[in-house]
Amino acid sequence: MGWVEYYIDPENCRAFWEGWVCIVDKQKSEKFQTLVKHSESIIPLLPWPKVMEKEQFLAPDFTSIEIITFASNAVFLGQNLPNYDDIREHEGFKNVYFGNRMPQASKASNVQFASEEQAEVLAEKSMNCYEVQVGCHELLGHGVGRAIFRNEDGTSPKFTDPLTNEEYESCYEEGQTWSTRFGDISSSYEECRADACGLFLQTLQPVYSLFGVADGEVDDLLWVNAMNHLRKGVIGLPLYNPEAKKWGQAHTQGAFVFAMWLYKNQKSKIVDFEIIGEEEDFRIHLDKQLLMAEGRELIKELLIVLQTYKSSGANERGLKFYTEYSEVSDFFLKIRKIAIAQKKPRGYCLKITWYDTPTRASSPFTTLRTSRASSFPTQIGINSTRSYTKRCSASGTSTKHHSKYES
Ligand SMILES: [Zn+2]
């Protein structure tokens, strides 16, 4: 309980207040614990030089938990705590995956800005694929890499810029941290790095096999997670403010940077964006085979760039790079307009209602507005179901499913 994420404050200062109560799902947690157990052999597979990795990985706690109540601005799918890199590095950290936060398999007809075929695949596979991405993002994304400080003899360590091959000197000074050195891009940059880590690692056999993914399913796994990531950045363009030229959400900006990195550096046609008709709709085309071949290499290169600047504290290089890939061109401003015009009302996260009955059940209510309203009497313990049944019926909501919970 406390002030946690500061993703939507451009100054990286004001945080969301979060208070939540959850129950550990021991069975689901086993998968994540296995990932933790294997982390020591997986971490060396990351593509950056050894010097940028922690000497000792402090194996964290990783559990899957079911939300009972969650009071905050937003409910994430997973969390890595704390948000302070210096504490993560020296004291350790813990991860949680909110097992019942993921929306139940959505219908293909609800997937916007996608072809019929894409919508079918995303509706069917997103949930399972996302579990792998969240595991790798939290544990092996936020949890890896180290900050390099000035040498004991006062000299500065040397690095090679992966983009220009130029040698440069840079390091953290005593008392500096990731967020003090990289300022207002630090939060988004870090999310972009953790996501790229997840996308890279899930293509490696020792990682995907831990999640029960077969060799022949890896291209599907990467396609679904990369596509959802591109969609996050592009459908999330309404969170970009063209007047201030600023992004209002860290993860979305990170996903857009990822999209632009692939788009601008591809030699083949891995990804393409298409505006349909008179700026009525748009599509993202993502080629599965090319993504597995050239795309995977590009994701690896992105990781090396992000980690080199982060480890060496090269804030000017990092800022230049990150600002360039965060820029929204006129073409993407058109896509932004389409995304705004077709924006659906925000979904609700309906708090689960637990019942004191021999067969414990979660909320029978859907996330529709009417259903949300009709869940309140149950939550505050009104026994007279007759009165609210009447009201709900009048508004056309079926109340049949309430009967077994009447006391
Ligand atoms: Zn994150």
C-alpha cells in the first residue's frame, strides 16, 4: 500500500496511490518460480557485454496473485517492485503477476484496427502469450543490467557506441541513480528496455520451454506479443500530445519507440502501417517469418543500444536516441486522428465479489455499465435483493444469476 507508479506525470514525480489485497495462486506461481530458478543460466544469454550485467543476480520472489480489491488509477498486469533501480540492484526486488487482471479471451469482433485473420489469432492467443511476456518483462527485463560507476582510480570507463562504433567515456557519479541521471525519459526508456528483453528472451528455447511452448509455436508466440506491442504504441497515439510534443504514458511511448525502431531500421518488410480509405481505418501488417529472422536480430540490437547507454550512464546519447524514435511523423498523426475518432469508452475493471457460501464464487457480473451498477448492492451487503432486482429489471438487466446468492 502506498504511492507507487508515476507513469503519467511528465515530471516523474507524482505517483499513483495504490492499495490492494490479493491471494497467492500457488499453482500458477510455480511457472514463474521455475523462471526464477533458471534465471542464472538465462541471464548470460542476454546480448550485452558481461561488464554491463550484475555480478550477482539477487533471485527475487515471483508469484501469481488473484486480486480481491485494487484501489488505484490503473491496474497493471504485473509489477516489479520497487521502482528504484539502486534499491533493485543492491537489495533485490519482487515481482507479481495479477492472474485475474487479464481480460477473459476477447472476441475477435472486439479487436479494432485488425484484419479478420489477425483479430482471430489475437483473440485466441493473446492471453497465453502475454503470460510469457509479463514473466520475462518483470523478472528478466527490470531485474537485469547494472549501472557502472567511476573507477576507483578516478578514471572513467570506456564504451563503444553500438550505433556509431565511436569510443566514449561515461559513468555514473557517486550518489547518482538511473532516474536522476536520465530524468524524465527514465521511466519510459526502462519500460521499453524491459519489453525488448521480454520479446528477445521468449524466442530462446531455455525460456519458452519453461512456459510449455513447443518449438513449432515460437513464431506464433513472438508474432502475437510483438503485434500487441506495436498495437499498444500505435493505438495508444491519443496519449501523445502533438502541441507539447510529449507522451503522456511511459509504456505506450516505449511501445511506440519499439515500433519505430523496427519500422525505420528494417531492410525487408517486417512491419508496415496502412491507412484505409479516407483516413477511416488503419492496419498494422507484421510478417511472421521476417519477424523471426530479421526482426529478432533488430530486437537484439535495440536491447544492446538501450543497455549500453543505461549501464554507462550516457544520458545525452540516450536522450538523443530516445527522442528521435519517440517522434510522431505526420503519417502517424493521421493514424492518431483515426484512433481518437474510433476510440471506444474505457473498459471497467470490476471488483470481484466474494460470497460466503459453501461453494465460493467470483463475481457473476460482466463489465457492462449496467452490470457494474447492479453489483453494488451485493458489495455493500444489501440483503433485500427484491428492491434492486426490480430496478435492474427495469433497466433491462437480467438478474437471474443473482438468485443463488440471495441470503
Ligand atoms: Zn515494467
